[in-house]
Amino acid sequence: MKKKLTVLSGAGMSQESGLKTFRDMGGLWEQYDVTEVASPEAWERDPSLVLRFYNQRRKQLFEVEPNAGHLGIAELEQRFDVDVVTQNVDNLHERAGSSHVLHLHGELIKARSTVDPFLVYELDHWALDLGDLCEKGSQLRPHIVWFGEAVTEIPKAVRIVEQADILVVIGTSLAVYPAAGLVNYVQKGTPIFVVDPGKPAVHQPNVFYIQEKAGKGVELLLEELKKLM
């Protein structure tokens, strides 16, 4: 039986593909604070502005490809039972070939009803506009967890981390909660590999740091994991 390996990935995972993160934006998009275009209040105040913000992000996603880090994580499935729990809203893990991906903060290529959160639609194009309606006749919104909204997938993520034989943390500063708290749910003695040039602190035993960006870091990670097989 393959060992269960859980990957917790963040924005640094996708940076090498050319996707801009909120941090890259310096907290600003054009002249707007990103919290002003990524919140329920912003949607109530100016939905067209919010849609334009996510349309630009979605358009960029359609123009980029998975990087070596994504491809390396997908290749791990040859040796391990892999679950990816990601803070990223892009679909680059899936496009690289990862089979089991849980998105904590929503998915950029999906839209959902504003009257029924269970009505979720996959988009095959980058534009989502005012007047695009769900089957119940309500405006569609980005399928994104905005600032101030509950991260409803956390309980599922906790269960995945609890079952891990190996935990890999990659491309995240571990500064955004509740996602950052997931590392505290590993079973005692579980080896934890942290791939990030910034060396974010993990207050657990058995932590091994690989201070590289995702592409090179995952290559080195594969070498380390071979020692555990």
C-alpha cells in the first residue's frame, strides 16, 4: 500500500508560472486595495468592478501553464497516495495531472449562483459578466472565498492532514489562517518537508527545510522522499 502524502500549497507554487499574487500586487490592483475587490461588501457595492478584477485574473490563468513544481507534485502519485490541499484558486495542479486537489479558497475557473451556493458552474472562457445568470435566474459570482467569508473546506482539509504519513508544505508563508493552522493536525512523528525560500516557521518536530522556489524545490524534495520509501 502506498504511503499517504499530503501537500499544502500556496501562492509560491504558482508564481513560477507567471501568475501574480496579492503580494506581487503590493496589496493593490490598479488603484484599488485588493480587499476592496475581494469581499462581500465590494460585491454589494460594485459587482461590475469585482467581476472585472476576476476576469483579468482568469484571463491570465488561461494564458499560463503548470510549472516544474506542479508537474513534480503530480509525478509523486506514481509512488504515493497524494492529496493536494491548496490555498490557490488556479487549476494548475489539475492541469499538471494531480488527481486529488482540494481548493480551500475556491476556484477561479468556476462561478456560482448568488441565491444557491450549491449551484456551481465550470467556465470554459475567462469572461464572467453582469447578466450571466444561474438556472434560477440569479446573477453568477466568482466561486471564490472572499475576505470575511468562511473557509468551509477546512474540516475536510483537517481530515486529510490527520491521515498523512508525510506532509509537504510548499510555496506558502503560513501566515494566512485558518489554512496556516493545518500543519498542527499532523500525527505525532510525521515527517514534514517545507519547500520555500523564505523558510516559514513550523512549530512541529521532524521538519526538514528545502529553501528553494517550487520548481527546484520539488526536484530536491523527490530526492529526499526516495529515502523514506
